[in-house]
Amino acid sequence: GQQVMQIPQYQHVQEGEDFTTYCNSSTTLSNIQWYKQRPGGHPVFLIQLVKSGEVKKQKRLTFQFGEAKKNSSLHITATQTTDVGTYFCAAIIQGAQKLVFGQGTRLTINP
Amino acid sequence: DAGVTQSPTHLIKTRGQQVTLRCSPKSGHDTVSWYQQALGQGPQFIFQYYEEEERQRGNFPDRFSGHQFPNYSSELNVNALWLGDSALYLCASSLSGRHIQYFGAGTRLSVL
């Protein structure tokens, strides 16, 4: 079954509004990665988090890894039309070596 | 420096047929993973190849098989195609021991 749950499935915002997507697992994660897939494109790596409680920023994007290493979030401040796409979390479950992707959050933006 | 390349870009097959998809990894990468992405879903891990051997496998039947060549390129073979095999097939390369995936543009497979 699905080991990495991602919510929401869809999010529509006005340009300039903030956006957050969440990733949750019932099992401890070795690390978590975030990817962005533009419409018609392929997933592109954004960032990897490894440490408990880790927070990383990339310009308007803020990524967090939970203290228990079971959840993560991606927050975009003041969205722009270039942020349109589907954001996926992907995790290595502790004890396994394969990458498990969440279902993704599709972000659409009204300019 | 070429990224990950996949061929063909699109493919149409009928039920029961067999298909072979190809992937060349990013320069310097030695590990190739294959994923199936159904419409509106996240990529599902099929298997991973390293040193010409299958190192990890996801929950896919034996109809899905693969190969890695000495130059690190890889093939994905699917036998006895089902309608449900219609999807985007993504190849990703990485360095052994590193989990960051560099994806190719994918092969869109349609099974009629």
C-alpha cells in the first residue's frame, strides 16, 4: 500500500498567495526529497532533507523535515505563474533502498 | 554534458505485444532506475540496475524485466502488454549510494 501520503491532491491559488503541500508517513524515513513536474514534463529534483527537524530554503521555497522524520512540508511564499506544476515528495523508507513517491500536489495559479 | 535520454518518446502497441524502452544515463552516473507514472499519479518504482544487475525491485510482475549494459545504459522490457500498462515510463539515473534521481523526458506508452 501507499507508504507516503501527500496532501492536498490539488490546490488552486491566486498569484501572490502562499502555497503549502504536506507529506506524511506512518514509518520513519531515512531521508525525503522534493521534485517538481511541470505539465507535460518530467520530475526535476528540488532538494533533499536528511536530518530530523531540518529546514532548507531556496528563494521563495521553504522545505521542512519533521522531528520524528515521518513528515515533511514544502511552502511557497508569494506564488508566481512559474510555480505551476505538480510537486512530489519522495522518501527512502528506513530499511529499504527504493524511493517511494507521494501522489503529488498539483498547483494551479490564477494570474 | 548530456542529461538522461530516453527513446522512443512515444509508442503505441496492442494488447499482448512486447515492448522495449531504452535509456542512457547522465554522464558519470552508474545507476539506472525505471518508474511507471500513470496519469495523475506519482512515479511508481519498477526496478533499479547497478553493475549490470537488478539491485532493487518494486511491486511489478515478472512481465517487466530489464537490462543494464557495460556502458551503464539500460533497457526496460514489458511482455504480454495489458491496457493497464499504458503510462509514462521514466528512466532516472544516479550515482551509486546517492538517492537523488535525474529523470529523462520519458516514453509515453499507449496500449490499445
